[in-house]
Amino acid sequence: MKKKSVIILFSLIIALVTHAGKIEDNSFLLEEAYNQEDGVVQLIQSYQYTKVNSQKSQGVYTLTVEIPAPNRTHQFSFTLPHTTATENNVTNSGVNDISLNYRYQLMDSEKIAMSPRVSIILPTGKRETGLGTSALGLQFNIPLSFELNKSWINHYNFGYTYTNQAQSAGGAIGSNTISTNFGTSFIYLASDTLNLMTEFIHNSADTSNGDGTKSRSESYYISPGLRYAINTQSVQYVPGIALPIGIGPSESEDYSVLLYFSIEGKLW
């Protein structure tokens, strides 16, 4: 699908919808600054497939479980990523580096929320296949959420990741690497159960070359999408879909599609 056609399609959807409501969930590429309510546990799954060209593609499945510890002020979560990457008819598949996360609900007013997060990234992936760094990492991220009015919510993420002596698939000499991330999203509250979304993310990342040196890469994406809440008496299901579009240095990719599904319920 042409990029202009995707943007026009979502613009038409927005123009056709007129009601307002609110879903406090996770965005697909960003964190929203709302910790889990007391006793409510959320299981989040996403799968993003990216076709770079006829010889290169990648599929990333991510499972995150968010748990109040023991209430909304403090939240523990863990993230399990699995990647399948194909290049020149060679496929590598496996678990990436797992993250253990803690978030503190620093602010939670009617109009603004903030929940800083710190994560320990464990070296569980295999660097020999390009699915890990064989090194321990530390990540900080600050999600901010603003309720602009009854129909629009705006989110921001500011993050920093440090990896000590990260290694690469092609060498055994590590380098200390630093990555930064910035993102913003606008959520249109189309109804009590339907949200239309546009996310923008920028990542600037060091990569170890395996010989004591490192390289830096930049990526930029804008991602239109939508999510829909299915509410039962005790559980909320939220399926969603987005079409991340590479811009700038990421524009060469053919296409990308992201599927999202979360399950949220009160356990105690």
C-alpha cells in the first residue's frame, strides 16, 4: 500500500468519527504514563513484521506482563522479545535480551501523568546470531501523558540506554554503547471503545563493531493505527493494528505492519 494512501485512509476515518471516550492502555510503540490499577494485571502482546527488501525481513514478537507491586504507585513488569530475522535466505530466530522493569507513578492528576521507569536488560539473547549483546544493560525512560481535551490525549517518551561492553555477532571485543529514544503520540478518543492513533518515534543507537569500535545509527518512524476495547464483566481485551512508516534514514523499507493484543483483568 502506498504511504500517501495510508495517510489519506486514516485521515478519512478520523473525519468520520465524532464521539469521545477514553482507553488508558499502552500505545503500540510508546509507553503511556498510567500504571496498572490496584490488583489489575495486564498481559500485552505485539508482533511487528518489517520487509526491508526482497532479501531482508524481520518479525519481532514481544510479550510484556505488568503487575502493580502492590498498588498503582509501584509497578513491576517484564518484557520477553523474540526475533526472527531473514537475510539472503539465512534465517536466525530466538529470544532477545529480556528486560525487568520498575515504574513509579510520580504524577497522576486529571490532566497530566508521569511514571519514570528503570529497567535492567539481561544478556539472554545470542550475540552470535545478532539477537543480543552478551552484556548487561540499564535503561531509563520517562513517559508523560497529557489530556488535551475530551477528545485528544498526547503522550511523550524520553529514554536513555547504557550497555556495558556490548558485543556483536562478528567479534568478541566489546564497547560501551549509549542509545537514546524520543517519541510522541496523539490519541483521538473516537468512542468509549475505539481510539485512533498516530505515533512518532526516533531512536539514536550505538552498535558495537566487535573490534573495540562502534557505529551509530538513526531511525525515524511515523505510525498510524487504531485500537478497540472489548469489555466483559471482569476482563478488558484490546486488539489493535498499526502501519509503521519509515521516514528519513528508515524510508528505504518496503513496508511494516504491527499487530497488538492486550488482556487486562483484576486478580485481587
